[in-house]
Amino acid sequence: MTAASFPQRHRRTVLRAAALALGLGASALALAQQAPANWPTRPISLVVPFPAGGTTDVLARALADKLSQSLGQPVVVESKPGAGATLGADYVAKAKPDGYTLLMGAVHHTIATSVYKKLPYDFQKDLAPITVVAMVPNVLVINAANTPAKNVAELVALAKAEPGKLAYGSNGNGTAQHLIGTQFQSSTGTTLLYVPYKGSGPLTTDLLGGQVAMSFDTITPVLQHIKGGKLRALAVTTARRSSVLPDVPTLEEAGLKGFDIGTWFGVLAPAATPKEIVARLNAEMVKIIHSPDFAQRMQAIGAEPLGGTQEEMARQIREETARFAKLVKEGGVAID
């Protein structure tokens, strides 16, 4: 039967059916991309890509506590450490995009993009930014009992006297601590022994125990030990001094140029998460971050609360990915 001989009424019927099918398909797709009106109806997992006890974990728990109250559902902090925070990021990138699995990401993820030759996810394409939560300065600390340096100049002298002997720890390959250590050696002409850990918790334990001499960790996990005298803070790695360590100079003030690296932390969701859910999460989180109670909790751990739009976080990720790619190349840092 030719098209010409096909009855006109039959053709109209087929066309109507095809149009209806296409319409139903489009409606189904739209429904799949829309957030359920009653979201959330069950607990939400906030994945921390480091072990418990570090800054990421502390910030995640502070945020989760408040977010549970505002959303009316438990927000459970789930630790998935390993591979410089990339295992946790990969887990969330591949999770169902329904708003029930989130990542407490950090500046480390913008560095890892250049450090690791192959990653099973694309940080900018596979994850949707929600908001930056806080920024925490990094601080150069030494074991006060085992390392006699009183300032950066004395530490550099010690390192030069015995190349490769002084060990510094980071909370993982491809993290800010790793990159700061690499830049420190380049700037001072020293050679340090690099020891990567899975997170700040085990790193701080070994720093206190004398297994490593120094670290460039965030202030949060070491603050109490600095105040207690077990660790000595020599300099912060940001352009400005920290409000909780006002007497500690910057590396710039200590004579090292070009240092301005702090660690920001923020929340992301799988890329295909409905826009309504991401917008709701942004609104709830920004409200929490800007509250006096949350600001007080951040001050106590040396963090600066931020909070902002999804677009601002996306722009920050783009800019820092490009910036750190340059530093990684100059430092020759690469991991298979």
C-alpha cells in the first residue's frame, strides 16, 4: 500500500497517536526532572571525602545539624575517604540525582583535576554546585617538642642542613596541603620528605606523635594543640592573618612571596539533580550560614562563614581549577 492510497482518516489517527506519544514522552521527561513537591521524605546523606575528625567532617556536621532542623529530615554525615578526596566525589557524582546524596566538597577537588592523570568523573560537569560554606586558612605547624624552629627562617635552615630528613604530612595526594608543601620547597630551595595521609585526623595524630615534623593543614584540627603548646604555628598560608591566630604571621610576612592559599568547603549534588531541589538547598544553607549561631560555631574553629549563589560557586571552581593547573604544572606534581 502506497502513502497516497492510505486512507486520510487513518493517517490522521496515526499522526494523533504519534503526537500523543511524543507528548507523553516529553511529560514523563519533565516529571523526571522536577522535584517532588514533598521533598525530602527521607534522610539525606552528606558525604565527607575524608576520615572523621578533620575540618571537612567538622564543618559537615555543623551544617548537617542545622539543615536537619530546617528540612525536617535527618541529614546524615557519611565518611568516604581516600585518593585525596576523589573517591567520595566520584561516589556522589555517580549517585542517583534525587537530592538525597550530597558532597561536602573542597578546594582539593579543583586541584585534583590537574594532579591526577585520570579521574573517573569530571568535577565541573558531573557535580552541581550548591553553595560555598566556609573558608579556613591553612597554617604551617611543627611539633614543638621535636622540631626546635621558632620561626620560618629557622625551619628553612633546619631543612637545608639535612635535605630530605624533615617530613611534612598532607591529608592526601592532590590536596591543598600537598600543593602548599610543594610550593614551599620550591620557594625556599629545600627538600622535604612528603608523607600523604587519608585525612587530617590521622595526620594530626602522627604530627603530635612526632612521626612527621610539620604540616600545612587547615587551622581547625590543630587549633587546640597550638593553644595547648604541643604544636607551634609558624605562619598562615593566606594573604591575611587569621582572626583566631592574630599573632601568627603570613608566609608573605615571613619572607616567602606568592603564597595565598586557603581551603574553602562547599556542598555539591549530582549534576542531574532537579533545579528546584538545588535551589531549595541553596536557600536553606545560605540562611544557616548567615545565622549568628553558625557564625559563632565557625569562629570557634577558625573558619570564615561564606554562603552565596550556585553561580558564584561554579565561577570559583572554574577560576581555581585554572589557577591550580598552572601551579601543579610548575611544581611538577602528578599522580597516575
